[in-house]
Amino acid sequence: MSDETTDNQDPIEEAPVQEAPVEEAPVAEAEAPAEEPQPEEPQAEEAPETEAAADDAEAQASDEPEAEPAEPEEQLHPKEARRRSRSVHSGEARTTRTPEERQQEREAARRAAATARSRRRGQEREKAKAAGPKEGTPRAEHEPGSPQVRQGIVVSAKADKTLTVRVDYAKRHPRYQKIVRTSKTLHAHDERNDAQAGDTVRIIECRPMSRLKRWRLVEILERAK
């Protein structure tokens, strides 16, 4: 029964779904028309006169001979360069003077130089007096008519009865106030050949005994070690 009832019933038709109408968006305003490209201006043609002048310059440059390379400068000695620079007169020309006027100018320049020199020397003397006595090796006491005495070191005793003695001196420089040490070699007579190289000896002045010997051995102060 149930099956027959089902078959007798009519199928139910489904109602079609109505779609809502879609509203179209308003069309945007028309785009502005694109700008048209401006026509390019034609380049100005060069004047024929300019072209002719350029051609003439090129032709003239090609006709001229190439410049020769410059010669190297002469290498002068410093003295020669200084002499040439001094020989170039850079000042104003002086008026012509008589020999008497030139002599007067020279004498005036000499007097001015002498005055400045005497003033400077006076200042140096005053400064030396204010500084007091100078330090250094005192002068050897020597009376007129008495022989001089020196003390030194024997450098060589190879010759017979002859010594080579080195005498050292210390002196203060007058301007720079620096101790300057110097030495002098003297030849002395040794009658007994007693002194040897390196000994400290005292010698005294005597009569000329040979071409170089003017001194004589007095005593040996210290033997060489």
C-alpha cells in the first residue's frame, strides 16, 4: 500500500530562484584626450661663412711647420748663477755722479760702519765685564827671558834621541763661549832614550838642536801602562 501511494503522488516542481538584477556601475568620465607631441624645431643651419673660416684655419695649421722641442736649460754652477743674478740691474738708474761725490759717499759709508762696529764692540765689552772672569785653562806663567815649559804625551820614540810629544790645549771661544780643544806636536831631544811612547813628560824650550828640535826632555811624569 505504501508503495502505490507513493507512485500516485505527483512530483513537486521546484520554483525557479529569481536572481536579483545587478546594477551596473556608472561609467567613469571619459579620459582626457592625450596631449599631442609638439613638432620638433628644425636645427638652425650653420652659416656658410663660419664653415669657410674653419676650413681656412685648418689649412693654415696644416701648412705651418711643427714646433721644434725646447732645448734643455743650461745647468749653471751656483757661483755662476749668483754672479749672473747680481749682474742684472733691477733698481732705478742713478744719476751721473762725479768722482768727488762717489768718494764722499764711500767715506760716509765707512764712517757709519766704523761707528756701528765700535758701538757693538763696546756693548760686548760691557757684557763680558758683567759676566765676570771666564773659566778655562789659565795662561802659563812666563817671565821675559825665561824658557817656556810644556807638558804632553809621547806619541813616538822611534828616532834616536828624539821624541815626538803631543801637547793639548783648551781655550774658550771668544764669541760662542765654547771650550775648543786643540793639540800641537813638538819634537824634543832625549839624550838617554829613556822615554817611551805613551809616557807623560815635561819638556823645556832650548836652542835649535836640529831642523825641527827646539825642545829638551826635563823629566818623565808618568810611565805608560
